[in-house]
Amino acid sequence: MSDILARGKFTAPLDKAAVAADWRARGYSCATFVDPPGRCWEGFVHDCNELVTVVDGRLEMEVAGETVSAAPGDEVFIPKGARHSVRNVHDGTSIWLYGYD
């Protein structure tokens, strides 16, 4: 299994408050993105670590050249300085949480 993907980290259906509490305890913020089908965020780099968890839909994420598919409840870790992209590959709207440390 990938070092960046934790399958089923959170139980679906996701409780945003529970994810936010978990992340806060680990030093992360928590906010929401809602993306239409086909939405792509390409080639980002941050000077901090990032976490992403899918609430609804499915995301394909590329982190430092490694591609993973994330479903509801999965958590993806993006290390600081890693070039990364997020793509909504679901046929509907995808909702996902993200946080920075």
C-alpha cells in the first residue's frame, strides 16, 4: 500500500466534525472543497504538509509522481514541498476536506 494513502481512515458516511477534531489533534486545519465533474487542480506545491479526505465522490491524486485513487473515508497525505494534483474523476460533484499543518 502507498505511504501517502490511508484507505478507510474515516468511516463513511463521513462526519466532518469528527475529521476536523482528528486533524486538529494532529495540528491540521480543516476546510471543504466542492468540485464539479472534471475539475482539476494541477501542479501545486505548499511549504507545509497537507491532508485530504474524500467526503463524497472520487478523486485521483498525484503526489510527487505517485498516483492514487481516493474514495470516501480515505486520507491522503501530501508532504510539504511535494508537487501534487487533485482531479475529480467522479461522474458527479466531489466533496473533499483538506487541511494544512
